[in-house]
Amino acid sequence: MKKHVKVYMKHFGYGEQDIIMDELGDGVAVDIHHIVLKSQGGKDEIGNLIALSRRNHDAAHLKLPDKVITRDYLLGVVEARDGEKAT
Ligand SMILES: [Zn+2]
């Protein structure tokens, strides 16, 4: 399991068998997304991680023609979730 997935699961107390839900309400999450991409200096910290469904993950990576999820939007979701500013 990748480190950022471990960080996410540990933070929220998920076990390996648990189903993680998309944080935007789109069913089951398939990926833990780095809001600030690792290639852009994003860290494996909870404030930079969000669980997303396949479709929302693709939208976050700007791969869908009909749906875009911006970094700022996701940062706002995580800020509300964690009650603090992302680092
Ligand atoms: Zn991603």
C-alpha cells in the first residue's frame, strides 16, 4: 500500500477491509488523491489527501471532457472536513 493511502486510512481509522467512500458523495472511492500533486510538491499529509471515486479522480486530473474538479474546490472540502487550513 502506498504511503499516502496508509496516512489517510490511519487518520480516519480505516482497516484494510473497510470500504472508503468518495468524499464528494459519488459512491465508493477508488483512489486517495493528492490535491497538490506530488510532482508539484504536495505532501503525504492528511490536509492534502482526499478519497475520490474513479470519475471524480479523473475529473480532478482534468481528464474528463464534461466535468472538472479544481484544486481550490478540493482544498475547501478538506478544510471543512479537517477544520483547519491545509499545509
Ligand atoms: Zn490523483
